[in-house]
Amino acid sequence: MKIPQKLLRMQPYDPTEDRYKIKLDANESAFLPSEDISREIQEAMAKVALHRYPDPNVSNLRKKAAALFGVQMENLVVGNGSDELISVILNSFSNRGDRLMVLLPDFSMYAFYAGLAEMELSVACKDEEMEITAEHIIEAAQKEKPDILMFSNPCNPTGRGLKKEDMLRVISSVDCLVVADEAYMDFFGESILPESCRFENLIVLRTCSKAFGLAAARLGFAIGHPSLIGEINKARSPFNINAFSQAAGEVLLAHPLELKRSLERILAAKEALFEQLQPVCKQYPELVELRSSVTNFVIIKSKYAKQIYEALLKQSICVRCFNDFLRITSGTMTENRIFTETFSAILERMAN
Ligand SMILES: *Cc1c(COP(=O)(O)O)cnc(C)c1O
């Protein structure tokens, strides 16, 4: 037998293991749900009928998610993480050789699944400051004529976000399907969700893994016009959401106040991290430059990013490194303080 080229040329996705003491590399929430909610989730999971398949329509969870996002149930489908939805969309909304346009740098899974779907990539590059304007995106799309345009807003890994009106301008100016990955939108508050269902070329992705603090359950949502959502629903595997995750998600999404608290807690820790890092970075302007970010992580630009990354690993602190940047997920207040102290000591050593 022969293993196909599209597989052979792929690099395996390489998530970091648990062996680091402080894990600030994957953008999850650093906080467990409140005790009350955790208990309610445990109880709901204990009631799962182990010998039965889960609800294939994910009805209860969809109902709660639709209410939360202000859409109808027919506007929403659930995925095993938004990751699965990215894979299903790219594989089912394309034929071999169709074109996916990405804006680089961006979430690596878009190109990853496009490779498996045997799509061609069109790339629009962000500038040196990691920015890209709506005009630049529209111009690139009109030139390249992709079949699908997919990008994260706010962007992982750059931490930058496009405002709602810019996003709407992009969607109404291009002919192709637009997939707006809003994994971090709770932190930014510029969602196009309220407008999303009137477009016939738009799918919005949301997730429980970031602001909602439920990464373990792997729950993501695709939201949009029923004509598109119905197609994703056909293409997903019938029991894609296991019964435990459905149970956990149903409890969590029924408590909007808990979600609000979770978001506020993450944002407060992130603001604190940013403020602690400001004086440190100002002290070593020739080494590092702190960037603002509208997400739950902070970005530091440095010619020595790789070197700093490795020095942090030696202290059992794991962050992400890309090009000349470090991406640091905000942890708990304590983790953030330890990070700042360690980082500061590394810079001091480098400066001498
Ligand atoms: C984390 C992340 C996701 C993945 O979310 P899951 O729902 O956990 O699969 C999707 N898109 C971006 C940009 C992310 O950073």
C-alpha cells in the first residue's frame, strides 16, 4: 500500500506536554468553574447513560447555546471543539484544488486541514507590526479569488482584532465563503454574531475553550445562515459530541452569570500581567517590546524571542514563540507574577 503525499508532507501538530510547572502556551483559561457549577457539572455527568449513544442532535446544548448567542437553533451546530468544525468546513465546502485564503501569521490549523482537504493556499501577509486592514484583506481576496477566506478575529497569535464594522465590510465585499473564527471574541467585544445570520456567505466560530473555561469538554460552535449550518450538520459525524461533554456544556451555558465572572477573572489577571510587564519591558527597550492585545494573552516582540523562550523553559515555564514574538497566555495572578519575575531575571542576565 501507499501512504498519500498529502499525509507524508504534513508535520504532526505538536502540543506541549504537561511536564512544565507553569503552562502559559495554549490560551486556555487558568481558572476552574466555581465550586457550585463544578459540582453541578459532576452530577450531570454522573447521570449519563453509559450504554447509550449521546443525543445525535445535541438538542439541549444547542438550545442553551442558541439562547446565549441570541440566534435560533437552526443557526447553530456543535463541534468537537471548533477545531473539528474547521476540519469539517474545509473538507466539505471545497473540492480538490479549491483555494483557501489565510492571513499570516494566523492559527496554524487552517493550513493544516486545508492540506488534508487538498486545497491550494492563498496567503495575505500581515505587516511588520502584525496588522492587516480590512482594505488589504478585501484587495487580496479580489485579486486571489479564493473559494474560502478563513481567519481568526481577534487573531491568535498576534492579539490584534478587527472592529465589527471592518469585519462586516470584508464580508460584504468578497464573493467567497468567509469563516470568522471568534475564539477570543469575548475578550474584545466586537462580535458580528448579531448580524451573522443574514449573510449567506458567513460562518462564525465560537468555542467553550477560552473565555468560558471548559477546554476539557471540547465544545465549539458554528453559527450562521441555516443554508450553511445545515450543510455542516450533514457533513459532521453523527455522534460527534460525547454525552459527558453535552452534559457539562448544558450546565455551564445555562449560567450566563458564571460565564461573565469567568471572563472578568481572566481579563483582570491579563490586565495585571500587562501592567507588571510594562515597567520590565521599558527597562530593556533594546531587548523587548510589549504589545497591546485584545485577547487573554500578551505579546512581546524581541529579536531574542527564541533565546528567551528557551530560558523560560529551563525554569519550567512554557510560552509560545513565533517569528520574533513571544505569546504569553495569562495564567492565575500567582503564575503571572512568577512569570514576570523569571522573565525580568532573564532579561537582566541578557543585558549584562
Ligand atoms: C484555541 C483556538 C481554537 C480552538 O478551539 P477549540 O474549540 O478548543 O477547538 C480555534 N481557533 C483559534 C484561533 C484558537 O486559538
